[in-house]
Amino acid sequence: MAPFDAKAMEAELGKLLEKHKVAGVQVSVLLPGGEAADICVGAANKAANEPVEPGTIFEVASLSKTVAAAFALEFFAAKGIPMTTPVNTVLEKHCKTDFRIQSAPDCDPSWAQELQLVHLIDHSGLGQHYVNGVSRKEPMPDVGDLVKGRRSADLGYNEIMVHKRPATKFGYSGGGFLVLQHIIETMEGIDADKATRDFRARIGMSEFSFSQEDIPGRKYARGYFADGSEVDGGRMMFPGFAAGGLAPGRTFTALFKAVLASMGGKGPLRPGVAEALVDDSAPDIGAIEFMGAKMARGAFIATAGSNKIAAHQAANEGFRGVYLYCISGPNKGSGFIVLSNGDNNAAIFNAEACQVVLRTLAWQGVSQEGLKVPAEFAFEGVPQEEIVNQVYKKLVFSAFQPASRL
């Protein structure tokens, strides 16, 4: 790789912020050998003139799913509950809840009984593509009310039901992580943030939080729409496991350092958990079409030459994010995360920021010429929930050889 020059990268990212009218960015880079570097540019809070710093807390949106999946794999392994256990069996035997998964009226009733824990985190079981935000002017609803459909009229959360036979078709699913969170919370009798606290501390993610409340002493980035206006209240609230994580980017560098060390038998995760998190050995059932990468559990796995790269996208109102960490191959042990406080404009900015970092990392199997694709994207005709995937397809994954398909 080229010599890592944080100042040069900072200057280049600053120009891109101006180009795309994005408030600020936080990039955490994991370099070969385990050294980490944080590059922060722009504003976390424009009105208060607060800059982005390494410890600034961003909404990490759907990147929360990776943390939730890693915890779930560890949690159920510790309890001796296989991930192949039917969800309704777990709900009945281990949870203090009357919620049970049912098949949708037009579907085979037996499908609900086929839904397993693993299907909640590999997007092969349930629906509800993205989860809806909640204004900070009202209390965050209990996730149990969301999965039962009690907040359908006002928040758009319909009852979570099975709409396809599990394990037969990929379908990006925030709903699976809603059900997962309800299971954990009703098993433990505490909220998801408290339930995961010891686990997060053990893997170096103490700065990560599933709570939607501000933690005293921490600085939070404010979310901004593409026109520069601020998200009401600075940010919206989201169910923790699906999209409600709040953290600085460096916590994901810590997560993947823990994953990589555990794959080598020397990390903090239980044996087999790290491998299960990034296991993409199952036949593809649609993830490649969706993301240009195979589906593991809580993370997508892209291929670039001999490298396998864990990847995930993020999009909440006023925030965008993406991570790429090489988990095997000649460049194993390096990677990065990009978090920014903007909207669709920030998705394009993030893609171009990825190009900047990838040019420095010079991963085998990533075309340097392909990383020079102009950051232009036509939003017209692309559903809002697909924009982040389509942007990374055109501007980032297209440089991967063999090329990823989205």
C-alpha cells in the first residue's frame, strides 16, 4: 500500500465535503499490522460550530445489525441454544412474551414454524426492509409493541409476519432484527443496551450504545438533509438492533480487530462465533443481486481478487455510513468505516471517500482505475431504500475484480 498520509487524506476529504455539501465525516482506518488512524473533517453541529472529532457519536443506522448479530451468536452459544432453533420455540420456552410468529394470511401456515434464529440475521426469513424513525419529542416505543403491530397507525410498524418460506429468498429485513431484539429483551428482562453492555466492553465497543438517550459528556453529530436543513431534534430514534446504534467509527475498527483475533483463536469471542458471523458458504438466494456480495450473518461478504471483505451500508435520516474490512486474503487485517452526517448527497460522498481510502490501501483485486469513476449518480427512478446499495455498486464495488454485482 502507499504510505498512509492522514493529512493528505484529510485535505482530500475536506474538498469532497464541499463538493457534495455534506456537513462532516469521520473515517476510521485499520492499517496492516493493527494500527488504527482516525480522520475527522467538517462539522458535527453546524449551529454550534462543533467540529467532528474521533470521539464524536454518529448514528450508525443499519451497521447496528452487525453488532446485534455478533452479540446474538455469542449470546445463544453461551446459553446452548443452536441458531437453527425455531423462533417460536425460543419465544415459547425462554421468553416472557405472548408474541408468536405467524404466517401472513396468504402464506402457508407452516412457514412460521420453519423460521429459525439464524434467519433473523441473514435476511432470509422476515420482511420490513428498513425501520421507521421516531421523533425524539416522544418516548421510544417498546420493540414488543412494534413487532405486534401496535404502532401501525402512527409509526407504520405493521405486525411482523412471515411472507415467504424461510431460507428460500433473500430480502433485506429490519424486521428480523426487531424480533431478535424482542427475544433478547424478554429473555433477559432488560433492554438491549443493558443486555449487550458487557459484551460490547469485552470487544472494545464501550463507546457504542443501543440507547436512544444522550449520554452525558459525549458529543453527538447532528443529522442534516441534502438541502442543509437539520433533522428535527438533531436526529431521529430507531429500534436499537435494526438501526439505532450510536457510536464513533473507531468502535467498528475495534469490532473487526476482535473478530479477526477470534478467527485466529486469540480473541474475545467464543470459539466459532467470529467464523459464523462472516460465514458466506450458504448458496446465494438473492443477496448478490441486492448488494453485490454474498450474505453472512449481519454482514455482507464481497470478493476482490483473493480477498474477502466484510461490508455493510447504513442510511438513517440525516446520516449515511459504510464499512469495508478485509477478513481473509492477502490484505487481511485492514479496512475502514466512513460515517457522515448528510442524506442522499452523503451516500455519494461516502462512496467517493471509499475510493480515496481504497487507493491508499491498494487492496489486491481492487482496480485502481476503477476507483477513479466520477461520483455521479442519477437518483430518478431508484427507490429510496435502494439508493445506498446502488451508489456503492456504481462507485465502489464496480472496482472489485471479479466485479461485484448489485
